[in-house]
Amino acid sequence: MAKLVVFGLILVAGYAEAEQNNKLTLVMPTEGTVGTTITIIGEGYGPTETVRVDFGGRLDVARVTTSEEGTWTATFQLTPHPAGQAKFTCVGYKTLCSNDGFISIKGRLIEVTPENGRPGTEIRITGDGYASAEDIQVSFGNNENILTGKANGMGAFDMVFTVDRQPAGKRIIKVKGLKSEFFNNAGFEITGGITSIEPGYGPVGTKIVVNGAGFGAGEKIKIDLGNISNIADVTSDKQGEFTSGFVVLSQPAGAKTIMATGLKSHQIGIDRFVVSPVITSISPTEGFVGTIVKIQGNGFASSESIRVDLNRSMGIGRGQADEMGRLSVEFVLDAQPGNKPIRIGVIGRESRRPCYLDTFKIWSRVDKIEPSAGTVGTRVQVSGNGYNDGELVKIDFGKFASINIVSADQRGVVSIGFTVDAQSGGKKAVIVSGLTSNKVNQGVFEITPSVVKLTPESGCVGNKVEVAGTGYGANETIQIDMGEIKSVAVVQSDDNGQFLSSLIIPSQPGFRDGLVRVWGLSSNMGSLKRFEVKASILITPTIGTIGTNLLSVNGSGFGADEIIRVDCGNQLGIVSVKSDAAGNFSANFELIAQEIGDVRVVGIGLTNFGVATAIFKVEEQKKEEVRVETSVETIPAPAEEKIEKGQ
């Protein structure tokens, strides 16, 4: 304990009444920390004079006026000062009476913040009243020297240390001056807490590692996540620390509370994990335009509406998450460029956290050839997709390369046309090739046979007909049938499946809607063309006179076994006859009673109504000269008259 030493001063002349009578009657307390209030009482000073108190080098820490009797009382607070004896002086302004004394300064802790926290918490300690520039040692709980610092010249300090690994409970902070040997204590309570979470956000299925400290030594700790209780449990070590890993289970998007609870200490540590949306699967991951793609995900807001985007195709699919934020939605793959993986984006209306995958690959293909079959000269339109944006695409057909070249559009779609040129019939490859991407796709177009020329398209038995065709097999034998008559002609096609032939209409019944059948014997393919076999008649002779000639009529191209009526001029049905199985007939009749000139001879089939006409020219009959022989006959004279010659 420091002692108060009071020194009396001799009063100056003129104040005999105060001479040697001034003194300090009370100083209380005589020791303390910075900020302590000191009370000083004095007497023997001049009446109503001002008394000033100085302390530790600071002037005028207090000022009072004495009473009429020269007594006074002053109070002041100890200002910052290093540990040890701090001098104060009391001086009267009139009498110049003066008294000194000392206050013993002791160290103190000004503040310890915070008062509780988990391991890893930073604690700030401030203090003063320690020895000038002395070393300060701090102990915490079972750590005897958690920090060593240094006071400043005034004995004050401001230090920070971190709560180390210790179990939950109350701990003592001891602050000791190594020179002054002052020490002060403060209390701090270690509480349980989560010290780290890695990662701090992620989708359902994320593996989380949670670290905690400040729990009871060796106690069981239960961990909850969001709406899932006891998702994991772990036992702390002897320092009250733990590490636990677990997988985030299905729950809606957003910040979720992670709570670690010590079942014995009842310490609770709280942190948060943000559940973010994620696409968990895409099936399939590649395909053609038109493929149905299924997307599954989780971590969306409960029951929120979901939009699926595919590159530039916004909202190509739509769906709704379930109550747990899980998603399953399908969409149909539309046209997209195929030069890079396609980005699939899924965004919830409420969660507003888009998630993307750049893994879908679109295949190129020829998706349409219209028509798929046709003859030489047919216009064909080919469409495809999955090519690069804007790349040149060529088309090869059969044995002809680069029959056309076009550019794909920005979606990788190509539409290209060509005309089927002359080549042999059958299935031909249609090859569509991207010149940049080197993507090659193939389709098939079938060239079918066609009769491109049948001249004339009608005729009579015995007439000549020209036939030409395309689309037959290369160097193929081709049989031409007419009506019921097989192999009227047999020809050979060239390398390009073309041919040109002529034939004579064979004897057969007439028909209006008959068919010429042109058939490839190797390809077993052919073409049909309508042809009309007309009725015809031939008369012999074609000129003569009435009654002098017997006309012969021969007909063909009439119905099989048909009754044919023959008319001649104004004589109807001059003769009737029945045709044979090939539609031929023959008849004779005598020309009678016709006018001179051209006379129409008409053959009419009474069943198929085939009609044929021929012209007979009737000539005027020439008159023949008649020779008259004269004879002289003697006629006897009557009896009564007798005339004699010469009388």
C-alpha cells in the first residue's frame, strides 16, 4: 500500500494567519486505476481563494474555491499514467499555499470484447495503468501464454488474440505485466459454433464438409440442414472440435440453415448453405432434330414454373418443379447449328437462378427427300439439318457429283433441289456433305422407269409405232407388250437406262384404253402407257362400176367375235359378218344401185362400236358398140296381088 506523504510549505509574508497552518486533511483513495475518482480535502488556505490541483504532469485537473475559513474539497479522476507513484500538487492562488501527495496507480482492464464466442473468435483487450513500455502476457483458459504484447509509454495497451481450440465453457483471461507484476482477470465463455462450411452453396447432391469448435469434449453432435433433421451426426474431439461431411438431400432452392447441436453441452452452431438449381441429367445427350429430350434437375423453388431454353430457342420446354424443388421436363429438339455443343438452360420463375449445360450435341442428317421416287426429269427437294451455321453444303446424286451447292442457314438447316438427270434406274444415293464440318449424310431416291415417247398414241393393225424410255437398268433387256400380245418388241437399254425402238402394231382386237407395257427383264420394273388400237377396213378393188364387180372387205381392230355390219353408200347392212378372236373379218358383196363417184364403205362393230371407213370409187359404165346384121327375106305376095319386079 502506497503511503501519503504531505509536505508543508512556508507561507509568504502578508498571510500570517495561514502561515504553517495549511494542510491536506484527507486524500481518498490513495491508490487506484486510471479513471478512479480521488477526493482531496484541505484547510489553512486563504478565505475564498482559488485552489488548483495538478496531477501526474497534467495541470488543473481540478479547481475549487476555499470557504471563509480557508477549507476546501476537490475531486478529480485519475488520468492516464503508468503504474507506480503519481504525484499531485494543490496550490492556492492568493496565499500560494501548496501541498503535495502521491497516488499509487494500478493496472486495469478497460474492455474485453466480445464476452463469448466460438473458437476462432477474435478477442480485443484494452487496458492501462501498467508500467511504461512493459511486456504484457495474456493467458486464456488452459493456454498460459496465448499472447504477449507491450504497453505504450503511458502504460496502456490494445491487443487482440484468437480463441484457440478448447471445449465449451467459461474461461479466464489473465493479463499480467511482467515488470509491474500487475495482473487482471476477465471472463470469456467459449460457445459452440460452425467454423467453416465448404462449399457454401451448390445443388442437391453436393458433398458438404462442416467444421465446428467450442462444443463439449467428446460429445455427440447432431447436424440439421434446412428441413432435414439429423442429416448427420458426429462426435467432437477432446478440444470440442468436429468435422462432418454429408450430401445435400432434395429440398427447394434458397438459403438453408445448417445447425450443429451438442447433445450434452447444448451448444448450438448455426451457419447457412445456399441450395442452387442444377440440371442432374439430360437424356439423351445427343440426337437429331425432332428427338425428345428429357431434363431432370433439383434445387428449384417449391412448385415454381420452369422454362427451358435451347440456344436461341427460348422457352422450348416448360414444366413445374414439385414441392421439393425437383424437376422433370421434356422438349422436342428443334433445328440448331451442329458446329459446337448446344447450351441448355433451365431457369425458375421464382428462384431466378439459371443453370446451364453445354453438353448437348446435335447430329446432322437428311430428314426429307420429296418425292422419294420418280422418273428422269423429276424435280427433287432435299432438306437436312445439323450442319454448321452458314456453311456450304453440296449434294451428290447417283453417279453425278456436286449436282448442286447451297449454304446452310444460321440454324444449320439446308434445303436444296435438283433435277433427276439421265441415269440408269433403281435406288440412287443422295449424299449431302458439309464442306466445312465434313458432315456427310445419305438418303435414297429411286429412279423409276418411264415411257417418254409413244408416237403415235393410237393406230391400226400394221401401223408403225416409235417407243422411247428412261430409268431402266443399264444395258437391260426390255420387253414391249401391246394389249394382250407379248413381246411385240425386245430392245436393249444403254448405260444410262435409255432406249429407243419401233414396232408394228400386231393383229389383235381393237381397244380404246389399251396399254403398252414396257418392262425391264432384269430390274423387274417397267412402265405403262395408254394406246388405242383402232378399227380399220380394206376393200378390193377400190374402183369399179355398178354390177360388174364383187367387192371384198377385210377388217381388223374390231372386237373379238363381234358382229360387224357393213354399209355401202346408201345401202345399209349390205352384208353382216362375225369377226374372229383377233378382231379380223372378211366379207364380199356386189356393188349395186350407187351414184357415180366416191362411195363410203363403213364397217361398224355392233358390240364395241368400232367404226372404220374406206372409199370405193364408182365409175360410169361404158356403152359397148352393137353390130346389126341385115338379111333379105322374100315375102310371098298375096294371091290376089302379085307384084312383080319391074312392073
